[in-house]
Amino acid sequence: MGARRTLVVMARWPVSGRCKSRLAAELGPVRAAAIQGWLTAHTLAVARALRRWGAALGCDRVVCQGRGGLGLRLQRIVGGGLRRSGRRLVVIGSDLPGLGSADLLQAFAALERHELVLGPAQDGGYWLIGLRRSRPELFCGIDWGGPRVLGQTEVAAAGLGLAAHRLAWRADLDRPADLAPWR
């Protein structure tokens, strides 16, 4: 298991009017930004708490996502992350209140046996993607933010000869109704 591992947490700066637009539409931009701040802090705390062989897997580097749609940003993040620092890369968002260290350990363990790992989300997307090498084609032609993201990604993967290993289904937090279990 000597492979180098990289965890990327994608997060938006928790500023009113710049994050969680679907939440902001009903709750207002200030509350949406506060929720984004809490979610990001939670995600980074889970990442920092995960320890393997005495080394903390925490936030040691901050890189701006840059401009463009989610697919383009993911291409840059995955390609750059694998070039810079690892053979196993896991990307998560910061909108999963139920995220635990075990989720991240499972993803990295699955990457030992599979080239692609996906954490399916209840809304049709995914809450985690893990790769052993850059595959920019996985992020092209996807209807980001819609209910077909996971399916379209798996079709793209199959076209590349990749079978996606799925982790457990999780619910992310995008809309006010998603807050109910956390109140």
C-alpha cells in the first residue's frame, strides 16, 4: 500500500451571494453562506482526523479551482493533483454533512483494486470520485447539477474501458429540504 495518496476537497468560499445558490434561493444568501462555512469546516475536520501510519491527511495546500464549469475544473484538479503528488487521488465536495473518516478510507482502499471509484449521491450525482490516473474524458458531456450526472459519468467510463466501483449512497446538501435530517 505504498502508493501516494492525495485528497482534494472542493469548496466555495463561504461568502454571501457566492455559494450554495439553490439554498440561497429559499433561505437567503447570508444563511446559505453560513451553511457553506459549516460544511467546509466539517469536511476539513474529517480529513484532518483521518490518520494513517501517523501522518495526518489534512489541509496542507490550498489551490484555487479556477474558472469554467465543473467538468473543466475537475479536469484541472484531477490532472494537476495526480501530476503533483500521487498515484491515488480522491476528490470530494464540501456539502456532505454525513461524511466520516471511514468514507475516505474506503475510497482509498477501493483505489488499490479499481481505477475509478464513485460515491453516488441521492440526487443523481456523486459525492466522491477517485482515480489512479487522469481521465479528462470522464468530465466531458456531463449535465452537471442534474439528476443524470452519475449515469452519464458511468457511461463515459464504460466508453474508456473503466468499470466504476461504487461506494455507499449518500445524501448531499443542496436544497433546503436536505437540511431536515441535520436540524
